[in-house]
Amino acid sequence: SVPENTAGTVYTVTATDADSDEDADSHTIEVLEGGEPTGSAPIELTVDDENLADGSNPATPVTADADLTFTAGSDNLTTFVFGSTAGLDPSLTWTPSAGGTVLTGADERGDVIRLTLTAPASINADTSGTVNVEVELLDNYDTHPLFTQDDTFDLGSVNVEASDLDGNTVTGTVNVNVSDDVPDVEVLGPTQATENGPTVNGTWTLVDG
């Protein structure tokens, strides 16, 4: 094999005959970098705290997932990790796992949300492969700016970084949202009452938020 460099590798061939006459010639081979890897289009993941066990519409576990697609260049993509957490909302404390494949957001109560990436051992050169990212809501996110409304809060984004054997790195962006849950009260019954008349009764129902 030929070492990879752009300056060129010089090979010299020397021929010697029986009379010790010599002739030599050199040849330079320049080895260029192959194709570069390609990053993924962004994905959007949204979870709703109404689906928590104590929400208005329980459906646990509360998860959402999607795939990022990466294409390797001339070298295999072999490393897949979450990148910097600078793009995620600072209302939570974000902690990556030792291997960089799990990212957990917590507040003073404990863990609130967790992102997990599942990647192949490698994506072979000049082929495409997928990395799955799942977000799981572990507890209600109570830092919504409009906590009295059923709004969707943008928790920001984080990149998944895919690197090849040469150290080339490409990214795919994961955008994370969490939808708030609010209680729902409904009151039913007569809309008028007569002075000194009979007692008026009604009912009310509550769906916890």
C-alpha cells in the first residue's frame, strides 16, 4: 500500500548489470484524499408531558425517535457521539454518558429528559447508514415560560457527530421540543337560580394536568 499524503512518495528503481553498470529512474506517486463523508439532514423530536403516568392522557414510556442518515466517504465512519450541549436550553443541566451516546437533562428534582443514540458499529466507505436518536420524557418539564398554557417549548438542539478513521467529522442536528400539559375543569348545571327558590345543583369534572 501507499501512505496517504499530498506531497507525493518517490520510488527509485536501480538496475545493475554484470559489469556493475548502473542506471536509475525515479517515479513519484501522489496519494490524494478520497471522498469526504456527508452529514445528515436535521430531525425534530417532540414529547408531551400529558402522556406521563400522572398526565391527562397517560401513555408510557413517553418517547419519540427518528433516524439521521450519514454517508461515509473513502473511509469508514466508526464513531458516533453527541456533540456540545451549548445549543440546549440551560434551564436543565445536561450530562453526557461516558461513551457520549446518552444525554440526560435534569433539574433540581432529578432527571427530566433523556436522549439516546443507537448507531451501527460502522458505516462502510462510500455507503449510507442510519443513526437512531430517541428522546424520552422522564418527568414533567416545569420551566415552561407560559406554564398556565398547553404550549410547546423548544429545548434547543444538539448535534450527533459521525467521524471516520482519518478524523473527518460530519454532523446531524437533533431538535428537541416538549409540550406542556394543563388541567381541564368543566362545570355543568343550571345557569339560573330563583331567589328564595329551590336549591340549584350542578357537577364539575377535572382532568389533572
